[in-house]
Amino acid sequence: MKIHFIGIGGIGVSAIARHYLESGCKISGSDLASSDISESLKKAGAKIIIGEHNAKNLPSNIDKIIYSPAVQETNPELKEAKKLQSLNPNIKILSYPQALGELAKNYYTIAVCGTHGKSTTSSMIGLAMIKAEKDPTIVVGTKLKELNNSNYRKGKSKYLVIEACEHFASFLNYWPQIIILTNIELDHLDFYKNLENYSKSFKKFIKHLPETGCLIANKDDENTQKLLKSEKNWNFKIINYSLKQKEAKILEKILKIPGKHNISNGLAALEALKALGIKSEKAIEALSEFKGSWRRFEQGEFNSGSKKFVLIDDYAHHPAEISATLKAAREKFSDKKICCFFQPHQYKRTDLLFKDFVKVLEEASKKKWADKIFITDIYDVAGREDKLSKKKVSAQKLAGAVKSKFVSYLPKEEITPFIKDNLEDKEIILAMGAGNIYQVFHKNICSQESIKIKLKKTI
């Protein structure tokens, strides 16, 4: 089978590409820019085309086209795919969520959904299932060291662990046997508009569970509990977990990743593992070995001259995630100076959540979760921006709205010289955002200052 992927470098799309590649299919794909993900697929045998999308990128005699949700209807490759399909109805065209949904039909699926904690919780579950010899197939939204820096693993059992994203209601393509709901906090306002619509989408998704299914829900999350109370007779089993249960104290002691939010993620994973028949003691032992995942409080070390720094790299980009990450950093490094470089993600998101960003950044400054916070240039998400938002918001405006002398704007290109000239020996650097902020530290500083970075997946 010949399959072409539009936007193959995306974290989700690449996982499906790897699945079909390992299944013996001929894989090709295109993306605007090269990345370690696309290079890894290339080495594994996929034909990768980098640069502007072009109709000529589609190979002849194609059987299936899978595209990223970020791909627009005007994309020349997608338009060509539809043209070919009109000539040959046997050609399948699927979005990434549709393709994952098609794959999931062949498995007993464990799906992790929620505004925050999806990647960490699904990673915990998948890796613990491997330890428990359940041999799962895994598709998560982050790279894992244990999976050879991949976010995909092909198992031989009936089990599939997936991260079920709510953006564009993508998770409505999945019909799992177990759902883990970590929390509900308004996000993706560009699509949902308000909390009511957002919550309704989660309700629709959990109704995909069969009568023999199981929902594992966060008892500490107000919006999750409101959703559960909105229906009197759910026809599947519901298991609630809470930071008040006895296992929380155990996880607090044994987890290698800091923060109450990660204890909560661990409890969600623990209940899922128990629901799969894995004994509590074995599940806890497996969770104690979890070292974290790519860009989720990932710790690195580097030197600059005589100065030694610690780098914490984190994907946090929603106000609640920023709060949780900064709290965890202060908890972990209570006696150290922390300098945070935050890159807002998407102009439209920054505009819609502007007041929430201001509030959390002011709180972080007031409570000294970080000694200094620099807001750098907003990450422009191709295909998801609008001209109005770009005119309304900027990193400078966000920094200016925060009432704190410890929060200011710093252009991205000035981060490297600022660190060299201003940071103190042994200071903690926190790189935060879902865009490419990490490249400033993992690439620019390495090349410009000859700093050796040694990433350590343990904290």
C-alpha cells in the first residue's frame, strides 16, 4: 500500500506514518520544514519532501492520503488528492484523527483526554503496561526516551494507548474501551467559543464508551465533576481519583517528576492500570521508574565559561499549565534563582486568553515562582492565525499589561547574549512554550557559546 502524508513532521501524523512504515507500507510525506521527527522517518525508509507543498509531491498509484489537522483546504497537495479521488473512488483521504480512529477500531483502546496532562498520563500508562508485559501499541503526543525518542510503539497485544486531543473535536473519531479524563479548563476558544461548548464536546466523547467500558475521572476537578453530575444514569463504570486518596502520598515520594499536577497524572494512570488488571504494587513500581517525556519538565545541564546552568524545558503554553510548571520549578529548586523565558503560542490563543495570561504571570511574579520572567516573541502557527489577532496582540503588549517589574519583553534573538552577560552561576533557566523556544537553548546556545548540553531525563 502507498500512503502519502501531508504535514508528516507533526507529532501525531508522524506516529501514524511510523505505524504504516513498520507495517510494510510505502510511505512518502511532505512538510514545510525539516525536523528531527521527519529526519528520523527518512532514516527509517520514508520518502520525505521538504519545502512548499506541491501537487507533484503525491506519488503515482497512491492508495491513501493522510493529512495534518493544520492543513487548509487550499493546500495544493490536498486539492490534488481530492482530484485523484474523484477519478478513483478507492483512494482514501483521511485527517490524522480519522486515521487514528480507523486504526483504533482494531484494538482495545485506552484514551487519555483532558485540557492538561494528556501526554504525561498516556506516557505513564503506556510505559507501565510495557513493564507489566501487556505489550501495548502506543501513540502519544510527545517523544519518549524509552521508545527510542519516538512517540510510537507497535505492540503485539490487543491494547492501544492513545492521547485523545479535543481540538477541532478530534477525539470524537475514537471509540475506546477506557477513557481517562484528567481535567476540563477552557481552551481552543477559536473553535469552541465558550466553556459550555467545550464541556459538551467532552461529554459527547465519553458517551462513546460501551456499557462494558470505564471512565476514570478527576474528582478534584470542578468542571469534570459538573459534567458527570449533568447525567443521572451513565451506562458504564466510573472510577474517580483524587489527591486525597492514600496513593497520592506514595506517588509524591516515588515520582521522579515534580508538581502536584504530576501526582494527579500519576493517580489517573494508576487507576487505569488497575482497571486493566495490573496489581497496584506493580503499577506503582512501574510509575516510580517513569523519567518524564520530551519537553515536559525535561532537565538539561550546560556550561558557559565558568558558569554552570540548569535548563528546564517545558511545553506549558496554557495559563493553567504555566502556573503548574512554575510552581513545580519553585518546589524543586526552592533555594535557587529561576529565570523563565516564555514564548506565547499562537496570536489568536494569546488574544483570546490575554487576561488569563496576565493574571497568572502577575501571580507567578508576586509569589516568586520565578525571579525573572521574560516574554519573547509569539510563536506563529502556520494555517491557524488571523490578521486581526496579529494586529491586536504581541509579546510586548502582553508583557506591558503585567503589573510587575520582574516581567518584561525580550526579543528572541537577544536571549542568548542576555544569558551570557546577566545570568548568575548555577541559576535555573526555564524555557517554556509549545513552539520553538527550546531551539534557542538546544541549538543556538550550543553553537554560539560552545556550551555542551547533556539532557537528563531524570530530575
